[in-house]
Amino acid sequence: MLSVAQHVSDIICACSPSLHALRVLRKHGMGDAALQIIYRAVVVAKLLYATSAWWGFTTAADRQRAEAVLRRGMHAGLYEAEQPTITQLVESNDDTLLCRVISCSSHLLHKLLPDWTSHGLATS
């Protein structure tokens, strides 16, 4: 069985060819704005893929390694420092998913939610 640490390592390794391709595109004259869009669409998307399923099982070291990919992107001018961290992105994605599950009764995961109960205030 694949450990979460190994999964994080595999994801980080899968980002390396994309980073190389971005360096090649930069050498061929592609502008920084386009490179940043591609970085977010490819590298950040790879890092975030299915995080709702495995992020909760990561250690602090795993999370630091994932954040290091963004820091390398910052140093290369591919990711702005004021943009969210991986942890912030994961939390935002989880919040969005939960809101969609709660608000859409036809969502696949909606049936897994506990029944709603009403908690009225006691009046005396």
C-alpha cells in the first residue's frame, strides 16, 4: 500500500517535468504572465488534485514539501508571494466542496450527510 508520504513525493516528482517545460518556454520568450497562468493550471493543479481525500493524513513534513514546490515557483517568478499557500488552497477547496454537498440534494455525497435536526430555543 502506498503511504501518504510516498504519494506526496510522487506528486512533487510529477511536477518536475512541468517546471522544466516552463523554463524552456521562458527561454523561448514566453512572457511571465502566461508562464504564471500555466504554472497554476499545471503545477498547482497537480498538487491540489484529490487533496480532500488525502491531505488530512499528511504530516507537517509532507505539507512543508508541498509548500516548497510553491516557494520554488515564487523564486522562479511563476507564483506570486501574495497568492495562497497550498494549505490555504486545500482548505478553500474543502470549504467549497462542503458547501456544494450541503446545498445540492442531488450531489453524490449529499446522502452521506447526517439528517438535519432543528434545535429550537427553549422558552420559559
